[in-house]
Amino acid sequence: MANAKKKCRCCKEYNLVESGIKVPLGWFCSMTCVVQHGKKAATASSDKRKRETLTKLKEKVKTASEWRVEAQSAFNAYIRHRDRHLPCISCDEKGRHEGIGGYWDAGHFFSRGARSELAFNLWNVHKQCHRCNRYLSSNPQEYRKRLIIKIGIDKVEALEAYAVVRHDIKYLRRIKQIFKAKLKIKRLFNA
């Protein structure tokens, strides 16, 4: 193998093996390429650490409302995935519409504005079409009828008698983590 050639890890050029340099990082055609590759790796590592630090700092200064938005987003994604094979809870719409922003919402039986303590309650939130959720104000009469069929009268009455609680940042952070993980598991096992 007198004329064997290898590809340089830095410049990607092929050169004779005996003219190159073998280091723990790989094979390089010259010392210039070794130095250049080392600088590139050091810069990438430094940039990664800076991004991680910045992310941690941003998380520390987030307000409760920012955490609530992120937690609600993760929760709603989970609900849409959980109920993906079911029709709209209010009108039994089964159609599929690929409009802007998607066709399905995570519709709340008791709205987040009226009963914010139920915003993350799995019994209170189900897949709902845009029409019912946004234009018919959740279509509450039909929603309640179908909700009783889906989860039972005892759970609906428990929702109606639910006590008021406050959601602090620690709780919202945990809600976001839980529902992101649940969604990941559901998608992974396609359950």
C-alpha cells in the first residue's frame, strides 16, 4: 500500500498516508489542518456552552404568564394527540381540514378565563373543531351531553364543583414537563 490515500478530516482532500499526520482526533493532511480543526471544535464547544447558559438564564427570568403559555401549549398538544381518533366533543365532526393553524383545538368545557383552575384538568379538555370552540363559544350544551357520555355524570359533576386553586411557576413548569413527556411517549408508541 505504498500509494494509499486518506481523506483529511478538516479540508476533506485526499492525500498520501505517509505525508499526513495521525492524531487522536483523526487523520489530517498537515499540521495547519490539525490546528484549524482544533480551533473549530473549541469554538463549537464554546458556542454550545454559551447557548446552554443563555437558555438557563432565560428560564430563570420567565414570568408566571410565560410559563402558563408554555404549559398550556404542551397540555393542548397532548389533548389533541390523545383524542386524535375521536370526533369533535361538541358536534361529532370527524372531517379533516388542513387550514392555517390546523383544524382541531383542545376545547375546554369550562373556559380558562372563567375557571383557570381547570385549565390543565384532563376531564375538562377534549378535542374540538374550530367552529364549535371559537365561533360557538365551545357549544356548551352539546359539549356537556357528550362529555357525560364520554367520562360519566359523576366526573362532570366533580368538574362543576371543583375548588379554586392557584398555579405557581413550579406547578406550571411541572405541567409542561409532564405533558411534553406524555406526548413523546404516546407518539413513540403510537398509542
